[in-house]
Amino acid sequence: MSGLPSLEPPFGERDRAGMAALIEALPDHIEQALERNEFEPWRAPVREPALLAVGGMGGSAIAAELTAAAADRCPRPFLVVRDYRWPACVGRDALVVLSSNSGNTEETLALADQAAGRGASCMALASGGALAERARAHSWPLHRLPGGMPPRAALFHGWVPLTLLLADLGWADDPRPAWREAVALLRDRRRELGMAVPEATNPAKRLARALHGRTLQLCSGPGAVAAVVTRWRQQLNENAKVFAHSAVVPEHNHNEIVGWQVQRPATRAIGLLLLRDLEDPAEVSARLDLVAEFAARQGAAVHEIRGQGESRLARLASLVQFGDSLSLHMALLGGVDPTDIASIDQFKRRLAERKSVR
């Protein structure tokens, strides 16, 4: 599209904080996380909890969503809580993981205090801050995340240890072979998705340009890929500064599909992204096919993206890599800094001001 910025490096002032380099380094992050756990194992203080509950927000919670989504044989409940309060079932017999990259997330600290008050066994994921201080004070196992990067860019540093924790509990197979596959796959995929790969042969860059200026909707089947849809939405929100809506079939087909019933200018301005996986059951694949048909009939631009790799973890990681790359290139096309989150910072300041005058 004429008049839009180039997607070829160097990005210079368009990416002042280096988000492109962080996305390029995703396979290195997996390797670093595996090495860190090898030298500093992060083990649960109890062996047979009644349930596992992870509390966190935003980029600190999505690692838990991805872990839970890929772990389909957990013998007990695995909850991900994005709130100030735990449900009543999280009590003394629960294993609680508090996840906050900064260690200062308001909601997560409230969950930490509440879990301690209920006598639950706790663990923590943090780079420092008040959560790390609470972990030291209560002698909770602490997995220290590397600092110096936005929480959303540190996804694998939280995701890898959570999968290893599940294996340590006996709730999942050893994920290390799958993670090693993911490292090799993501490094190989940089030959297609790398920042230096020209737009003519780079599918993430081409898709970003095709979607520029459109309203974005994301859709997938239930299960593991649904967690990746959430990750894509968050990355498009934070990196590209655009609205993105996400939905999952079959629920989508019982209500939202009616939104495609009538063609309008709004439907013709939508870009629909369908994330698909080789484990999608036949009934889910059929539903996604029909969603694509309905949307295209009303003028939407429909694009399908499939994960690559043999293991489920590797396929999810490949989709994360693609989505992160897409969000970066959409930011560059939109003329926005992919790292900047001034609106979140302002929101937190305004919230603190309201509390101080109560």
C-alpha cells in the first residue's frame, strides 16, 4: 500500500526500545529459561495439592493460560485467576503461584496476601519488587525472572518454568524435549519471519500490510490454540495499539455468527484471523471453515494461520512467534512505538490518585 512506512530494518527511532530484537530472541529465551531451571530448580513445596491456582495479570498471566491449555491430563483443577480475589475453592490445600514480572502488580499482591491468609502453599514468579520481598519473608519458592524487558516480551521466561512445575508435580510429561524442538523450530522460522527478511517473502510483514487499517477479529477452536488467540489479542493491543476482538468456536457459532448475517461497511472493514491447529477435531475444523465462509461473504478479509512443529508446545510457540512478529510490523505501519504503554501507565497513576483521596 503506497504511502505506508517500509518494514525493512533498520527501524531506528520507530523502535527505540528494541522490541524487534526481543522478538528475534524468542528461541534464545526458551533456551535461557531451560538453563536457569537446570541450575536453580523451582519446585513445589507440596506434592499433592488439591488444585493449582496461578494468579496474575496481562503478560504475566498468559504464560499460565498457555500452560493450562496445553496440559490436558491434569488430575486436579488448574485455575488461572486475573482478579483481586481467589475463588472460595483456593484454600489451605491449594498450591498457589503468584506471577508478576515486575513484582509490583496491585492485583497479584492482593492475591498473595489473601493466599497467605488462607494458609495456602505458595510460590512466586517475579523479577523483584514487593512480590519477591513477600516470597523471601514467607520462604516461598521464588523463580526470579530476568528484568529489563516488558512483561509481554518475557513470555517464555515464565511459560517454561510453569510447564516444568507441572511435570515435577507429575501432572504432565517432561516438556524439555518439546521445548528443545521449539528452540530449533523458532530459529529455523527466523529464515521466513526474521526482521531482515524482505517483505516479499516474509509472511508476517505481508499480513501486517494486508490488515493495516482494518478492524481485527481473531477466532480459533477451543483448547490450546484459544490461549494463543488471547496472546495475539494482547500483543496487537499493546504493541500495535489497535483494538482486537477474540472468540472461540463452538460458542461463537451460537451468538456472534449472527453479526455476519448482514453486510455493512463495518463488515467489509474487518480482518478475520483464524488460528488453526492439526489437533483441531473435525467438528471444530468444519465450524471454522463456515466462519471463514460467512465472513468472506460479507466482505471481510479472511486469513488463516497454522502452527508448525510436531509437539503441541512447539506448535503453540510457533504461533506465538508469528503473532509477536505481526504485532510489531503493524506497529511500524501504524507509526507507533511497539514498546510504549503510556496509556497503561497513565491509567495506573489515575487509579492511585483516586485511592489517595478516599
